[in-house]
Amino acid sequence: MRKRKVYAMASFFGIFLFCLCIVGVIPKKVQAAGRLEAVTGVRVAQKTPNTVKLVWKGVKAADGYEIYRSTRKDSGYKKIKTISSATTHTWRDYGSVPGQTYYYRVAAYGNQVGGMISGAKSTPVKAKILSAVEQYGTLSVKNGKLVDKNQKEVQLKGVSSHGLSWFPEFINYDALKTMRDEWGVEVIRLAMYTEEYNGYCVGSSDNKKQLEKKIADTVEDAKKLGMYVIIDWHILSDGNPQKNQAQAKAFFKKLSQRYKDEKHVIYEICNEPNGGTTWAQIKSYAKVIIKTIRTYDTDAVIIVGTPTWSQDVDLVAKDPIKGYDNLMYAFHYYAATHTDWFRQKVETAAKAGLPIFVTEYGICDASGNGAIDKKQADAWVKLLDKYGISSCIWNLSNKSETSAMLVSGCKRTSNWKKSDLSDSGKWFVKMMQKSLATVGSGK
Ligand code: IDC
């Protein structure tokens, strides 16, 4: 009696399942139950540094895919990602380390009544992750844009130091490596103040030597890591660059002689002219410094500051410096202070074909402090991405100010944890991850 009831229930359940299948409520792989094909057609479609993009052919009845990675071909594969979508057949690994060769395998998975089943892993594909300098090589400027060794447009994203005399501890090999491997940073700017406390032009000769050593060491570190480095003559209270022109000339002569064969060195010759300094005055200074650099280094990218704290790119676009290749012009913004009107200046200059490099920006106000304006910060990112304009965020330090990327009191000088990052730092890392996840996919 009881048995018959069980049979009746079982057959009722069977019919019920059958009906569900017919109306399509139960997904196909349950009907197909058992096994999934191995993924085929896996290949690397690599376009940007520090990342690898995989694509593959879809497998019938899969619910999603699993990505496995190893540094050896035949063993050591670890699952690094589960993609819970049957229709996504591409994935970008931006947690990869430049210089490293990886092997990737992809497997399909399906949700069955009895649990999840996985198909066999694909045959391994190999990818050597390239650093920014390996990928892009010698940079130059063409038709108002920064381009790579193949004349393809390049948009670099990175970080500026704080004053090198004040926070030198955060600029070291491990710090650069952390920024490269974990944040995707491709360029580092070394801000060497000229006239503020312990600046290059006002400090002791010992201080000057220390600054020069810091720059020399960092240029070497950046070379090993395949990162670009901007050497920034950080004028500020000395509003007119002509004030310390003789020192600037000697400094850039020494550096361009030393780095004439390096691919990764970029010169920024006057951070932010201000105090009424005119474009004519900046131009006259720039011509002297550019001529000096070009005597030794014939092709390095040189960035020229623009009037009013490097804001008047629209004016400069009407009268750029002629007679030299590979020149760019600095534009700086602080998102909580500079909004639509300043974006218009960039649009005007970019449309006029002026090569712009945002060597400094913040997401707080122009004092480097105050509240963050994320809405404006994102509007700026959108604009820079639209024109492919490269940028560096101000600043890598633990100073108690909003623009500092590390929380004040942070002792760690590399390998930062999330809790070491300030709101500016967190915003930057998030922006970089988003940017790395989308570069190359749409462009
Ligand atoms: C600020 C620093 C701050 C320092 C001050 C004066 O964040 O700690 O006390 O300089 O030396 C710039 C300048 C840059 C400023 C930054 C924020 O290039 O040196 O750094 N800023 O005020 N231009 C616009 C903003």
C-alpha cells in the first residue's frame, strides 16, 4: 500500500519534470545531464600593458566559465575567476604581473540537479605580460596625440609623488612595483620643488645631491619595472620659470646627457607658472630648456607648463611652440574647484590639436585639501578618456590632506592594504581597475 503510494508520487514527479522541460522551465543542461564539452578556441587578444585578454568559443549547455592560471605549463593551475554567464566568452586578467609568463586554461561549468559539473579544461595558452615600456616603447607626439613606437595612440595613467624632499620614503622600488602590479600604474611623476622648503634651488648642496640621487635611483627602478617616469621641475612659489632658468638649464643638461638613450624618461620643465607669468615668458624659457635637452636627447617627450597654474591650454593652443617635435603641454585640475568651464578649456585645446598631458590632478579642491567631489572627478575621467589624455594623480604621501593617497600616519611605504588608502587613494585604485577592465575592449 505504502509502496504504491511512493510509486504514484514518483511517477507524478516524473511527469511534472517532463512538463517543466517541455515548457522550458528546466534549463537544457539538466535535460542533457552528465557532461560538458571542453572549451576550445582559447586565445590571447592582448592589447594593453599589465593585462591579458582571453577569448574562447562557447560551449553548449554551459552556465558559465572558469579561468585557471599557472606560471608552469603542465601543473600548478589555480582557479582565478568564475564567470557566471553563459554568453560571456572573454575575460581580462588585470591582476597579472608584467614580465611574467602565464599559462591560462578555461573550463565550462553547468548547474545540474545534483550539483555543479565542470567540463575538461582547455589546452593551455601562453601569454607573456608586457610592461608599459615593453608594450609602447619610445613615445612621441603625432597630430596632437601621444603615440607609441607603432604610432598608435597611448593614454598613460599614473601617480605623482609629493615633494621629493618631503616624502622621499614613498618613492622606492617596491612602491613602484606595488603601483604597477596592483593598481596598473604605467607612469610615475617625480615632483621636485624648486623654491619651497628644501627645494632644488634653495636647499643645501647636500639636499641637492639627495634629490639628484633620488631621481637617478627612481629612473633606474622605473626602467627595471618598465614604467615611464616624468622628471618634474616643480616651480610653484617661484611663479615665473625664468627666475631659476640658469639652474633649470644646468639640471636638464645633466639629465638629458645621462638619459639620452632611455625610452622611459619624460621631462616636465615647469610645473605651474603663475603670478601673472605670461605665455610669452614661459615660451622664451621653454625654448632655452628645450634647446638644451635636444642638444643631447633628440626625441624624449618634453612637457611645458602653461599660464595660470597650468590651466590656460586654450590660449597656448593658439600659439604653440614651433620648430621642435614631441612637445606636450601641461593641464592641471582639482575636481572640487575646476568644473565645466575648465573642461571647456581642455576641449577647446584638444580640438585645436594641442598635445595635452595632465601631469597633476586631484579629486578634492585646489589647495590639495577639502572635500572630494566624485561627480566632478568622474566627469574629468570621462573627458580625458574621450581625448585619450594621459594623467597623474597628486599625490603619493601620507600627509594629512585630502589629496594624499595614503591615510595620515600610514607607515607602510609599499604593498599597501586597502586600509592604508585614503578616500583619494581608494577612488584612484577603483578608477584604474575600471579603466583596465575596459581598455582594449571597446577601442
Ligand atoms: C601642495 C601640497 C601641499 C603643500 C603645498 C605647497 O599638496 O601639501 O603644502 O603644495 O607646497 C598644485 C601644485 C602642488 C600643490 C597642489 C595642491 O602643483 O604643488 O601641492 N596643487 O595644492 N597645483 C594645484 C594644486
